Amino acid sequence: MSEQEISTPSGLTESPHLVDPDLPEGWLRVNALDIDAQGIARRPDGKVVFIEGALPYEVVSVQVGRKKNSFEQGTVSEIYTESSQRVRPGCPHFGLHAGACGGCKMQHLEVSAQVAAKQRVLEDNLWHLGKVKADIMLRPIEGPAWGYRHRARLSVRYVIKKGEVLIGFHERKSRYIADMKVCPVLPAHVSKMLLPLRELIGKMAARETLPQVELACGDHVTALVLRHLEPLAEADKALLRSFAAEHAVQWWLQPKGPDTVHLLDEGGAQLAYGLPDFGINMPFRPTDFTQVNPFINRVLVARALRLLQAQKNERVIDWFCGLGNFTLPIATQAGQVLGIEGAETLVARSRENYARNQAERGAEAALAPTQFVARNLFEMTPEMLVADGTADKWLVDPPREGAFALSKALAELHENHDLRKGWKPPQRIVYVSCNPATLARDAGLLVHRAGYRCLSAGVINMFAHTAHVESMAVFELA
């Protein structure tokens, strides 16, 4: 690291020449925003200060809560000069005060400015962590800023002293549950359900042993998964059924781990979401991993496939395929598809979704021949890549840990031709990421060791008002 830059805890960099010596004592000018939505300022001596609640170009005072030799962290205490991009938060539970909900960090920043900040995070991570610069920065994918969150895990607590139930996200920097009465990022019908849900659980005999309610919304069904530590009495089940009838929801019960999740009562519509651009319908269980934002997901899949450019004469591998969110749409365009995931149970579900969609489409719109296999993708080797056979294109959509082993194996094959045995690397890779740091790390391997160049990259605002950065990058053999 040179003397001209300093690394922040979030991995961003910032020039030290932005100190303003003319500011009155005690005031700081905010120069940037980090990945955790903290403002970044510098004291006259050059020391970096991370300020929660502050925005770029503001002049603020700060209440310091943490001091280190190289930096300080705190919260904004007063704003002298306000940013033009500061807006009134859309949720009454947002704030820096004790008891404020910790679910969103960026509601005080105008939505388009949030997206711009995330784009900067992606660019900074690619360059400073991977030494990679995309040829083209893609236009960000944006969508509804409110009512978008179709998946959520809400904590539940019965407060004995108050005789009331709390349901919601945790308070900011606390293990306590925020006293949430509404949540504007949830679908409107779910937000309106929070107070009735609190009342329901307050009436149940098991109220002290119900730690969590998980939400999963499909296109036509809303499911609630109730985690319960003790068997439910019939009277409590009757209360759940009454609530389900009144609010048009499905109750699922979870007595132990995710594998124990089951419907309270069999029957009813199936939980599913559609990808209408490809004529695909994706059934899922409420505890399955699916994208939180279905509006963005439809655009994300469409862009990924447009950038992948799969042809009818090509073979495509979808790494970390999940339930087939990308695999099935790819099968509408490619000639042959292989979907690979880590768990056999998940692979079995992918096969079911493929068979269901194949049956619904008929012979004229049949999907390409597609296989699904289970493999530990964090222990990939060059030999395993060769065994999977040559593919023209790859779609890579890993969890936050990224696809380091996969990228490293590809790099080793590029550097050692003797390992290939006739195998050829994919001409194009579309990499979808939920962590810009691991994307940048893997991009460095692909570009500097595996023979690729980064054609394009861009962000997807999957989680509006949060500091979460979803992104996409395209690599092509140089």
C-alpha cells in the first residue's frame, strides 16, 4: 500500500489530501461513503474517522465511540452543512438512536445516490483488491425501493414484564428486537400484518417458545414459517388457522432444523415465482434460498443471459445452480446445460423443477437436455474441471464466500497445459456476486492468471436502503 492511500475497514480507499484545514475546530468534512454506509472524514492530523449517519460533502460533528491508532468510529451528533442527497427516511423505525431498527442503513440517502455509492464500492474493490478494471461499467439494475423484500427472517420475543410480543429485525448494534409496527421494505400486506401477528402470538400458550417467523412471498402465495421449540397445542394451531384464513397466508411449522419444515395443513396453492421472459415457473419451499427481490431477479436473469450469449450449439455450465434460477432459463437458449450445486437435496429439487417445466412447455418449446450434479464447489481441482468436460460458457453465482477454488483451478489449467488433456476453457464467463470483495479477488485470478479480460461489470440494487452490494461481471478469453 502506498503512502497516497489508506485502507478502510471496509476495503475502500480514499485520498488523504481531502483534509480541510479551514474548518472550525471540532467540525469534520465528509469526503466519501464506505461499504457499511458510514461517512469517511479526516481530522487535521490526517486520522480517518468513520461516521455513522453522515453523508459525503456534509460538515458534521461526531460522537466518537471507538478509537484506534489509525482510525476512529462514531455517530454524527450535529450537521452544520447538509448534503443535497439527504432525504427523510421512509420508515418511522429508522435512525441512529437506541431502539432504532437495524434492518436498513441508507434510508437517509436518496436512492439513486445509494446506487452510485454501491457502484463506487464495486469499482474500488475490483481495482484495489483484484487490480482489475472493467472495459465497460454496466448501467445499474434498479427497481422498487419499497415493498420489495419478499423474504425476511423476523425475530420474535415475548416480553414478560410488559406482557407484549415484539416481532421484527434487531435493533441497531444490539441483540434486542426493534419495536416494529410497520416495515415499508416488506410487501404492504405483510407490513400491515405485523401488529395482528404480534397480537396472535401473544394469545398463544407457546408464546415464550416461538423465537422466529420467516416470511416467503411467491407470486400468488404468502407463507409464514413459525419456528417453535416445543410441540404446539391444538388450541394454538386453531389460532394459526384462524389467522391464516383472515390474512390469506399459509402457515408452515419448523420444530427443529430447516429439513423439518412442513405445512400446518396440506393443500392450497403452491409457493412459486415466475420468470415470464423465459416461460419458466419456479416452485420453492419457504426456507429455500431464493432472491429477496423478485422484481430485480427477473431483470437480473434476463441481463445475465443476454450477456452470456448462449447458442443452440453450445454447452453451458451453471456453477452454484441452486434451484435452477439461471439453469432453466439457460436451457431455453443453449444446446446442453450442466447445473452443479453443493447439496444433493438441492440438486434433487433442481431436477424436479426442470422436469415440471419441461412437462408444462411441451415438445415445441422443450428445454435443452440438462443434468444436475452435487459437488463441493469449495474444493474444486483442475482434474475435476477436466472431468466435467469442455463448456463454451459458464454462469457462476456463488454465495458470499465467492468461487475461489473454481477460479484457482481454471487458472492452474491455463498455466499448465499438460493438465488439460484436450479440455478447453470457457470462452465467456458471467459471474453474479453478492460480495464485491470476493468477486474482486476471483476477478484478479481470472484476469491475471487464467487468461481472461473483464469486459464489463455493474451493480444490481437488490437490497435498496441497505449497504448490501450485488453485482455482475463478464469475462472473456483474451
